[in-house]
Amino acid sequence: MHVSVESAGNLERKMTVQLPAERIGDEVEKRLRALGRRVKVHGFRPGKVPFKVVKQRFGGEVYQEVVGELLQSSFREAALQEKLQPAGSPQIELTSGEQDGPLEYVATFEVYPELTLAPVADLKVTCPTAEVEESDVDKMIETLRKQRTEWLDVDRPAADGDRVTIDFKGFLGDEPFEGGEAQDHAVVLGQGRMIADFERQLAGVSAGDEKSLDVVFPEDYHAKDLAGKTTRFDIKVKSVAEPRLPEIDQAFVSAFGIAGGDEGALRKEVRANMERELRQALKERSKTRVMDALHDANEVPVPGVLVRAEIGRMREQVGEAMSAEARKGLPDNLFEEQARRRVALGLLIGELVRSQDIKLDPARVDETLEGLAAGYEQPEQVVRYYRSNREAMAGIEALVLEDQVVDWVVEHATVEREAMTFDQVMHPEKG
């Protein structure tokens, strides 16, 4: 086998491979002779078909089969010989391939980049820290109470915080518009879940009121035919109700599966859950900042074939609720920047694992799997599923190895700690 390689760009290579006719011919003859021992041909006893007849009848088909397999195996062999690491499958073009003659083809493909990492000791990473305070537990218990709010009908005008139940029908000019009608629609004043101009005019209404509201839709409203338009809503107020929060009593506490109905036990359980969620959120934030630092400090040429594959995965993820045709319609540029970042980080993580000889920690794999399974009703079944599914288990192992890389970077980089509150960590959108 003769191999020559030329560069066709930063990461693209063109590799010409020549296979001697003997290598192909020997394999074709070997298969034809094996075929002759079992093939049935009219006029001949099984196993007694002359080789010439077998070759005449099946030679072309076997030749194509051998060539197809040799293209794949010889490509891998040639890449190994030339010390190349192909990223993805090659495009193969036959340049000669007459039966009984030599075989030559050109394989075009991309290779993984050779990386020289920026010194990790020069990286500066800011990692957040936070603790669960008693006031955070108070807020969480108040949230639990609000989730179990009871609504009591009142005979007075609606005020902020009240729930107003209405029937309404919307008109653009004199014509009703699509989606502008509902019955028994509940609006909690102050939550901002309706158009602001609509909700504002519900303040002061009472049960039994019927009135018309002139409502101006926002300029950026998602329905273009309504954006910025003045509409009329005819409404009928069915009821006005005020909220009543449950007392923190035995019944309330027992509703969370805490035996005995003790408030102290509830607070302890709530705190434990909050601390577990906080640890995970802090871990994810630190991981994001480490990845940002690695990505910003290293310029990584990324193979286009890997980017395209990542775009495909991202398209599938965001389009799970869409039809296959709709997913295909999502443009690549919607995902390209993030896909390039993911591929670059994958290459950087792989290089750190290799260069620093970071080994997968089986104990951390077990701990991660048990933590994942703990969120299910039957954790033992979840653990058995992962243990019996190599692909699923590989996903867990990849996450653990990423975490180990993050820990290694934090250990060797310059790290500053940023004190944050529980709410800042868990609800960054409020910032």
C-alpha cells in the first residue's frame, strides 16, 4: 500500500491511497472459493461448482463487496501509518478501480487539531460561595404556603393580590379576533400575567360587573396583527376572591410526608433540600466559569465536521416537541456559535485529561449515579438501568470526568471567591 498526504487547509487533509491488484485479487479469490463450497448453481452438485463458473456468476458482486470493505480498512490503516487522527468520516473518491487492476482513491477529511494549552496557573477564575440562611428557609416555607393558597370569595371591589375570575371577548374594531375569548379565566392582580393595560383596569371591579375595557397591546406583542393596536374587551366579572394562606400546623406539615407534623422537622427537611440544590447550583456556576476561562485563554481550531455533528445534536434537543420536518427547518446559524464553543471545550477537556493523566474516579461515578437515582421513586431500578446500558453509563462517566477536570483547574488556577446569597445563586434572572 502506497500513501501520500497533502494539506488542503488548516485541518483538512487529502490522502491518496494505492492498493496493489494482488491485495484485492487475493481477497476476491478467497471469498469466491468459499462461496463455491456452499452456493447452489443449476446443473452442478453443491460444492462441485467449477471456480470459473462461480467467478463468472458472482465475481462482480464479490469484487464490489471487497472494495467497499478495503476502502474503510485501508483508510484506517493509512491514517494510522501517517499518524493522523481523522475527525469524522472521510469523503472518498475512486481515481482508479478496474477489476483485476490496482485500486487508487483520494480520501478528503479533517483531523483533530494539535493543541498547546495556555498555562492553567495563569487562569483567573471567580467561583461563587453561598450558604442557606434562616431567612432563606423562612422564604421557602412562605413559598410552600403560597402554593397551597385558599381563595375566599369576597363582596367588595378587587384589590392588588385578589383573584378575579372573568369571562371576556376581545374585538379589533367591530370584529372579534382569534384567541381573544375565554370563560372563567382567573387573573391574580399584581402578578403581571395579563397585558398590563388589561390587568390595570380590573382593579376595583366587583362580582357581577359587566364592562368594556379599551386595551392597547404592546408594540412588541408576539401577534403582529395586534401589536400596538387598540382593542376592546367586553368582560363579565364572575367572582372576586382574596387569598388565605394555610397555618403551619400539623396538617400542613404532614402534607409534605413528615411524620408527627412537627414544624422543626419541616424546617430541617426544607433546609436539607435547599442545601442540596445550592451545592449543585454552585457547582454548575463554578463549572461554567472554569469553562469560560479555558475557552477564553485558548484559541482552538475546530473541525467543521464536529461542529456540524454538534449542530445536529442541538437541533434534536431543542426540537424534541417539533416535527422532524420542522426541526430540519431550523437554520444552522441558530446553533453554530454555541456548537463551536462546545466542540472547542470538548477538545480542551480531552487535552487536559490526556496531558495531566486524569483518570476516571469510579467512586465519583457511583456517587453521581446514586444522586441521580435518588430523585426517582424507585432508585434501585434507575441504577440497574444505567448499569445495564453502556451508552447511558458512558454519559454519566463523561460528566464525572468533566467535573474532575474542573476540580483540577480550580486546584491549579488562581481562584477568587465571590460571596453570594442563596437567592442570587438560585435565581440569577432576578439580577
